[in-house]
Amino acid sequence: MKLTELQQALQTLDEVHFTLPDGKYVPRHYHLTEIGLATKTFVDCGGKRHEIKKVNLQLWTSVDYDHRLKANKFITIINTSLPLFAGEDLEVEVEYQSDTVGKYQLEFTGNHFQLVNTKTDCLATELCGIDAVKNKRTIGLATLTEPNGSCTPGGGCC
């Protein structure tokens, strides 16, 4: 979800609610503790340089169980942060504390926001010798065979 899509969705709400990937709600007394520009500059395993920019929202809960974040306050917080993004309509990423700090993509269901799991991926599969098609299909253990009936160092079986 892009920042403008988030802003548009917020216009349709009074209170703002989030669900986790498992369907459970983020407690309704959460706070939006940060909104910022997250920039990641890195080199992939093939040596290619990348830069990714995202709008980063951080949700946090405490013991103030009566707290509720209204959509108009959420919009005010976003509007205060807009100069950080220099007019770019960036993807929104949400950080939320569970067992560890999780990073999620964001989708809107029409009445609440869904936190969607993010995944890692190799950006240079052609250089790593990974066949992207084979990597995505499931191989059963029964279909694997050992060369010469046994696995030895340098034998190519592992």
C-alpha cells in the first residue's frame, strides 16, 4: 500500500484498527509512536547496489487501555511527517512488537488494515546458480536418490 492509499483509506474511518497475519487484532489501545522515512542502501550477493525507501509506521501498545487512535489524529500525524518524503508516494511498512519487532506490508480491507507478512528473497538468483522455477516447486524426499547408494564428501549429494 502506498502512502496516498493509506491517506485515502483513513478518510473513510473513525477509528483505525489493524489485524495481524493470524487474524488477531492489534490491541485497540495501540499508539502510532513513529512515522518516518526508512532508507535501505545495500549490495546484493551479485554485487548490484540497491536503494529502497519506505514510509515506516511503528505501532506500540502500553497499559493505557482506554487509548484509541482516531483516524483524524492519524491523518494529522501523517501530515506532519510529509516533508520527510519529499513528495514521493512510497510504500508503507509497519513495525509492530510481537515476539520480536515484525515488519509488515499493509492492506486495507474496507473497514480495517491488515498487516501482511513480509518475506526475504535473493535478488540475484541468476548469479547464485539458483533456478527460480525449481526453487518454487515442492520436492518430496521420496524422489531424492543418493549417488552410488551413499553420500560422501565431494560426491555431489549435499
